[in-house]
Amino acid sequence: MTVSASVAVVGATGYAGYELARLLLRHPHTRPPVFYLRDTGGARCIAEVFPALRGWGEAPCRPFSLDAVTESGADFVFLATPHEASLEHAPALLESGQRVVDLSGAFRFRDAETLERWYKLPAPQESARNQSIYGLPELYAHSLAGARLVANPGCYATAVILGLRPLVEAGWIARSRGIVCDCKSGTSGAGKEPSRETHFCEVNENFRAYNLFAHRHTPEVLEHLELDPGDVIFSTHLLPVARGILATLYVWLDKPHTALEIETLFRTFYAGRRMVRIWPAGRLPELQHVAHTNFCDIGFALDESGERLMVVSCLDNLGKGAAGQAVQNFNLMMGIEEATALA
């Protein structure tokens, strides 16, 4: 029997929204999605918003209202909305019986105080927060099949957590010696709204750090690696490229290990996880290897002592870091192969 779902998308006018539209339009297990926008600009179809999608099929655009979405009969709703909007809309959608994939940070945290501290937003509604599952399939696939609300992870957090989780679970990291997560992202990670920092003249032929000790993905990294704030330095930088994240992760190991042991650990941990590709020892992934895909590529280099390790974790911030991962989560919620429409 062919599984098919009706899908509504709220938002979707940004960079991640375009990726989401592109993936859903070619998804074999969805009916043509309906896009709800605060300002349709007169567009009747998503291809009028994103002309690159012309010829991909008719997917209507409609003016957004919460009632329109809850009464639409959609089985699943993707929220490609700001954090504030997701906080408001997700509880009502859940009450209407719809299942939600939220691309914002509104429901990513177990503790309500985390959102208040790092995002300066009110705590999410408790009943919705209690239903939320952190949408990192490589770690929590078993919980996603029955999920009502999936909180899509942050892009930086995805790269860092996937790069370090096998080592953390194995207990191979000497935490007292510190962990450095040195991350770089393309400018699309800053969103579509213009700002001085993302103006062409500011980004082109430039490279800068930002939000040091203050980036909002920090609590995700700490929570899902079960690390203390004092264990980690997490730094973020803006690259003069459109898309991609490269995270270089520096750790001291608890004792000397061989490159074969490291590679075996990663391959065993991610065995059967199609969206993570482990590189052979000493070979390192690059942005061009993951751009426009939903893969996270992981490579590493180990020094001669066997105690100092550098892990390089690479992904597309709009793919595995946003829309692609949202569709991967949707597939698992549907009970179908998680790489559907992604690989």
C-alpha cells in the first residue's frame, strides 16, 4: 500500500523555505503541499515565489491564518517560521490533531529556562514542550515514528553533535583538557533578511567570527553531548560562501588510540545511518562534498601520540542543517525510508 500524506507549510519564503519546497514537491509520498504565507504578494503558486520551481508541479499559496491551517485537513505541518511564531502556532496545531515539524528553535530544549536565557523569549507552552522530540535522526530515530512535534536541530549543533557523539558515548574524551568546536558557516545561515553584516561588501573577501560565547546553538551542543559549559569552547565564523558548515573539533583523548580504532568507532556508531558518511582515516571532507545534499561527512586526523584528535564534520546548512533534516524527520514520522526524496 502506498503511503501518502497531506502537507501544509507555514512560511517558506526564506532560503531554508526554498529548500523545503524543492524537497516536498518531488517527494513521492506527499500530495502537492499547500504553502501558507503572511504575504503572498499576489502569488497563487509557490513557483511564483520561487521561479526556479516552475514546472515542478502546482503547489498553491494561500494567505496565512491559524484557522486556515488547522481546518485544512493537513496531516503534517512544517513551520518554517521565526521562533516567536512557532511558539504561538505549534500548540494550536497539536490541539487540532496535526503533527508538526518545526524548523525554529522554539521547542528544542528540555528546560523552559533555556529558551528564555538564550533566545530572550517566553517559555514554550508546557504541554507542547513535553511532546517535542529533538529531531536528530541518527540519535533519536526510535522516538520519531510516534512523534507529534519534532524540533528540527540547529545547523551548527547538528554538525558538532554528530562529530563528537560517538567519542562522548565511548568515554574516549579527556574532558578536563577541554574541547574546542571551531565552526564556519555560509551566509545563508544568517537568513534572508538583509543586514549590514551580510551585505555583499561586508562578506565578500572577508572572514569573521561572531557571537563568541553567545551563540544560540550552544545549549543544544551541551545538552545532547551531556557536557558542562566549562568543557567546551564553541566558536562560530561567517564564510564568504552561500552555503555549508565546516566544524573542526579539537579533543584530547583519555589514552592513546589508533586511527583504526577511531575509524571503527565512527563506522560502528553510524552503521545503517545513510545520511552520515565516514571518511577513511586521514582524509577530510570539504564543503563542496556536501553542498546541495543531506549528508553529514565526518573525517579525522590523529597525531602520532594517539592522544590529540581533530574531527572535521561537514554539512549543508540548508540541507542536513535545516530543510533536508526536516524532511528526514518527516519520513521517519511517516514510517517510510528516512532517505526518501533526499538521496
